[in-house]
Amino acid sequence: MRRPKPRLGVALGSGSARGWAHIGVLRALERAGIVPDIVSGTSIGALVGAAYASDRLERLEEWVSQIDWWEIIRYMDVRRGGVEGERLMRAFGERIGDARIESLSKPFGAVATDLQTGREVWFQSGSLLEAVRASIALPGLFSPVRFQDRWLVDGGLVDPLPVSLCRALGAEQVIAVNLNGSIVGRHFGERPMRLLRSSPLLGRLSTGWQAVLGNLHGRLSPPEEPRRPEEDEPPSLFDVMAGSINIMQDRITRARMAGDPPDVVLAPRLAHLGLMDFDRANEGIAAGMDCVRLHLPLLRDALNLAEKPE
């Protein structure tokens, strides 16, 4: 008697703007005849995974491929606690739609973090948009989400690569897409500084940073003075924040995968993309597709899959 094919899951990791690579990975897998049955995601991985599980990946790809930097700024509805995310989620909902997670064509789960206890929160039912909004609530950028008497923030704080959730949803084999390889030492880059110059209000990323950012903004056009060597220049606030997030997510990802290893890890080459480069989706998508193409023979071997006929 022939054994049924193991249920295949894909775990889509966090990584901010680098997450558009998930679109390329999913596209390339399907072209190779490798179609995941189950999807889990953290942060940007939850957003892309939600579109995939809703059969709306093509609509998401069309949107993000055309988005520019100033359109991204327009989605940033700044309030006292940071970017509310309402405009972004409204735009996402217009293209993807909201639905009950349990009604999707594929089992789907998203990870968020309970700000009070530090525990991970799994969304496996309820509103799809609510789950995505909680999972992408990166501290210092997006304001936290109130859910069932708890404040929730980005799932990448506790589980940047949700392999365990993918298995809990029923996956017997898991492909993990890790966006955090080779990111330690990477920075936000110049764009957040240009953003501050263009709109001081957007400097209010969180209440705790308002005074610091105010001083920083006041020093963006300093009087002429001798420049120090580049290596002696202190990192900007944004570089410190980006570097800290990168280190944290890299170390947590390594620890989580050691405890619950996936069957296959795909790590697109994304070191050239910054956390805020959301308008460079085409580069991220291409990197995701290249990663699958380069590793396809090993992928088939690890999953014991026959080659797709031409």
C-alpha cells in the first residue's frame, strides 16, 4: 500500500522589507511543483503568508512591485505611540480581503508576542487582518495591538521563524524561509534620516524616543565642523535600532531552529536590502526565486520529491 504524501508546511520568517523575498520563494516553489499544504508566518512572513493562504499572492505581488517610497510614507499614520498601521492594513485588506483564518483554503497561523508576559501568541482562528496586524507590530515602528485584554507586539521578538507553529498546524515536513542570515551589522541606511528631514512628525516613532529624536533632528544640519574619520562616527539611532533587531532575531532564530529544526532551510541573499526598503520589492522577490532555483535539487532530495515533468 502506497503511503500518503507527507503534509508539507512552509514557515515564513520575519525580516521587515526583506520579507518580499517570501513572494519569490512561494512563486518558485509552485513553478517547481512544490505546493505547501500549510503556512505559518511571523511579522512580514505573516503578511505574505496570509495572502498566500487566501489565494491572493498575485494581488499582493502586483501591489508591492509598484509601491514607491513616498507611498510608503503615506501609509504611516503617526500617533503618540508610533505608527498606528490603520492605513497600511486598510490598503492590505482592500487587496487581500479579511476572512476567518479557519475558512482559508490552507491552514494558516501567525505569531505575535504578549508584551506583558513575553509569551508567544498563536493566531490560528479569527480575523486574518487582526492576526497580521498583531504579528507585524515591530516595537518602535508600529504601535502595539490590544487583543483580548493583552497588548501584542511583533512575533519576531520570540519566534522569528515559526517552525513549531507550522508543525502544530499539522505539517509533517517543513520548509523554513530564513530572512535573518547575514544581517548582523546591517543598518537602516539613509532613508529614515531623509524621512525625518521630510516630516519631523514621523520622528515620533515611540514615546520613549521623542526627546532623543528631537535632539537628533535638531542636529541634522549642524554648523560646519571638521569631520571625524568614518570609523569614529557614532552610529545613528536608527542604525543602533536596526543592528539590535538584527542581532536579536539572528540569535533567536538560531536557538529556535536548534530546538525544532525544519527539514529544509532556504536563506535568500538579502544583505543588500535594509529593513525599510519596502519599495525594493522586485529585488527581494528575485532573490527569493533565485534561492529556490539554486537549491532545487537539494530541496527535492531532502523532501524525497520526484522531479516535476516538463
